[in-house]
Amino acid sequence: MKRRKCKNCNELFVITPRHPDQEYCSRKKCQRARKTQWQRRKLSSDEDYRKNQADCQERWLKKHPGYWKRYREKHPEYAQRNREKQRARNRINRRQRPARSTFQNIVKMDAKQRQKPLISGFYELIPVADTPFANMAPIIVRIDEAVNPGASV
């Protein structure tokens, strides 16, 4: 029987004959790590999957308004731990990329990518001044294509 080191826990495991490329053992935590890794790759490479995930998240948030605010109020230790972890991530980011803004690394999964060229339509403006978080309520605005007043239409 062939054995291989698990990519997550580094323990040896027997490779399933039906899955010769198996990289993770069958432990629950290792399967969770495998799924997380798969999802990260999928989110970075598949635009449809990314849109589906964002839509699903949006629908869930509409069905459960105020969920995260209530959760943080009921679990202050979670909120405090999250603040501390974010400060640590910010310190690491400042050391690694001193020229870049820390805000670029604190965004929602569904943050809008810059479009080229800018087209007329409705856009979400998310204020980031005076706060280290980009997870704020967006302002919906309409941007119309600039029209030269002296030109004929």
C-alpha cells in the first residue's frame, strides 16, 4: 500500500486506490483544510463561482439583518480577538509593503474591482476615511458618462 504525507498534518496516510493524487488524509481537520484550499483557488480563478458566493452571502445577510452586530455584542471576546488579529495583520502588512495602504488588504469578498473604462451607471461608494475598516454601508450613486456641453449629440 502506498503512503503519503498529509499536506495539512504531515502524518503518513494510505492513499486510496480510487484517488491516486490524494494529498490530504481523512481526518476531519485535514478535509476542512483541503476544502478551504480548494475554495481559495476557486475564488481566485473562477469569476462565476466568486459571483455565486457573493450573491449567496448577500441573500443570507438580507435574511439575517444585524446578525454580526448582535453576535459581536454577545461575544465580546470574539470581537476583541478579531481586533487584535487585525492589528497584527496590519503590522505585518506595513512591514512587508510600506508603500501600500493597509486598507487594500481589508475588504469584503465581494468588493468591487476597478472597471476600465468607467461607464455610466449606479455604483457603490464605500467610505474608508477615518476608519481602518472597509466593511461599511455603501452609498449608492449614479455616475453618468461625461458629455461635452458644446458637442452635438
